[in-house]
Amino acid sequence: MLKHFPPAVWATAFATFVAFMGIGVVDPILPLIGRSMGATPSQVEWLFTSYIAVMAIAMLVSGVLGTRLGGKKTMLLGLGMVVVFATLSGLSPSIGFLAGVRGGWGLGNAFFTSTALSIIVGFSTGGMGPAITLYEAALGLGIASGPLLGGALGSIHWRDPFFGTATLMAIAFVATWKFVREPTRKEAPRTARDILSALRNRAVLTNALIGLTYSYAFFTILAYSPLTLGRLNAVSLGITYFFWGLLVAVSSVLVVNWLVRRIKPVTILTVNMSLIVVLFLLAGLMPGHRLLYIIVITGFFFGIANALFTTLAMEVSPYSRSISSGAYNFLRWSGAALAPLFSGLIGQHWGLTIPFFVSGGILLVGIIGLLLKGRMLTDALHVNGSQPLQKTS
């Protein structure tokens, strides 16, 4: 399968790895930042909410920008912005300033991520299956490595993980500039209206809305749950979320490929999300050291859902890759942006583990959507999919 990936694909995959590392790098230092700056849990959660909210809104224009500037220029713009704003994050004098520059970081990440998947799929020669597998591997490993980097550098000082991420993003910038080229076939210029119009398609909208409920649950774990493990130091938190992210990566790359050869994607998603709901209920009922193990285990099921939602977003849609990705990411990142803010407020006022019950309930709404609209998604997959989902090589 490796022969299907030219240097441009590997460079983009490396940049994807570093970009998603930047999301998780904050995890183990959230308690440190809160103590250092005298911030409440809800204030600390703005570091994720501002980042993801800007990403969600930017998805309306980032895919459009890619069709006008070209994929390479859009990725370089995004990577360059992340280098700047990650550096400013490390220099932040207050929690408000840090939340603001995290928003700028999210804008840069939106420009990059909206184009990265399209570049990987476009330059790979083995079809969409292997390309998405590589993308999900880079994403999962980035999420896994981010907390490890954050914990290691955060044990020195909470500012150091931001400087470390900026350095890695600068390396990714150079690799992208050197190895990635513009696709020979460019998509026709698009507007934000095209992305909003794509959401009028029933299959695209349904998948994105269900993805929104899933993303809320995902970021309850990634962005909020470190605050429930406050007794752990930065290194221990880093190791915890490293194993969580490692399970995300392994299941999204290996387990999904095995499952889709045997079971319909919508059926897998329904069962998988139901198991996540069970884990959230257990997390709400079991504070203390047992909560740590439940959080880590969720990574396995999140990885399966990540890969399937990404694939469905591209294959149930009759639109181009950039429009399909932009429409899906706009809604799913909206759910992700709400999770840290609401979870922080709920945890602060009603109890640290109550947000897990809320997330389980929201995810249950997504499961009901799958049960009601699963047949429609399966039909759209067969009609619009460029190739059967089961093919991975």
C-alpha cells in the first residue's frame, strides 16, 4: 500500500500529524494553566472552545480558499498561522489573551485541515480507502502524541508545549513547501454558499448532524476530562491521553478495515456509538482512579467512529471533496466547540462527572438519528461512493 503514496502525500500526512498534535498538547497542562493564571474550569475550557469555534466558522471559507489559492498555498497559509499563534500562546500574559490567540490557531488549523484530506486523497494512487486510512492514522497518532509532548514539556513549564508545537509546525511548513505541489486538476472556484447549499442534501446534512453529536462526546473526553483527573501531574496526564490517542489511531486504521469487510458502516456506527454511551454512563458513575481507565478505553471506540464518519462525509456526498469536507466539518466542529464550554460550566456548578451524563444523552440523540435515517445514508453511499467502502487497497 505504501507505493501508492508519493512524497507529497507523506509530507501532508506529517503536517496532519503535527496539526492534530497541537490540539492534544494542551490536555495535560489544563490544570497547570488554571492554577498559574487563577482561572476557573469554565475559563480554562475557553482554550478549546475559542479554538474549535473559529475552526467551525472557518470551514465555510477554508475549503473555498483552497479552490481559489490552490491546495498548497492554503496549507502553507494555515501552517504559517499556526506557527505564529502557537508562539503567541506560549507568550500569553492572561487567560483571556491565551483564549484569543488559540482562536487564531484554530483559524490556521482550519485552513490546513480543510485542504489536507483533499491533497492526500488527490495524490494517492490507490483509491480513497488507503488515503483515508493514512489520514486517520496521522490524525490519531497526532492526537496521541500531543498529550505526551504536552506532559513532557509541561513538566518543565506550562508555556513550553506551545513553543514545542510551533517548532514542529515550522518543520511541517518547510516539508509542505518542499514536497507538495499543486494538483494538475484544480477544482472550480467555490463560494461559502456552495458549502451551505451542500447541507441541503439530506444525506450530507444527516451525516453532519449525527457527526455533531459524536464530536460533542469526543471533545468532552479530549478537552474536558483532564479536569476530572486533577490529582495527576502533567506527565501522568500526558501518558494517560497518549494511550487514549493510541487506541484512537489503532482502531481507526486497523479495526475499521476489518469491520467494514463484514458489516455495513451504518450498523457499525450504531453499535459503536451505543457502546460509547455505556462508557459515558460508567464515567459519570465512577469518579476516582477507575474513571481514568474508562476514559482511555473510549479511545478505541472513538477511533472507529472517526474513520467511518470521515469516509461517509466524502462518499455519501455528490459534491466535490472540498465542498463535502467543508460542509461536514462546519457542523461537526460546531458540536466540538460547544462541548468544552458547556462541560466546563456544568462541571463547575453541578459536579465534575455530570458532563459525562450530558454527553451520553447527546450521543443518544445521534444514535436515534442513525436508526431513523440509516437506510437513507446507506443508499447514498451506494449511489455516490466513488468505490465500495470495503476496498482498502
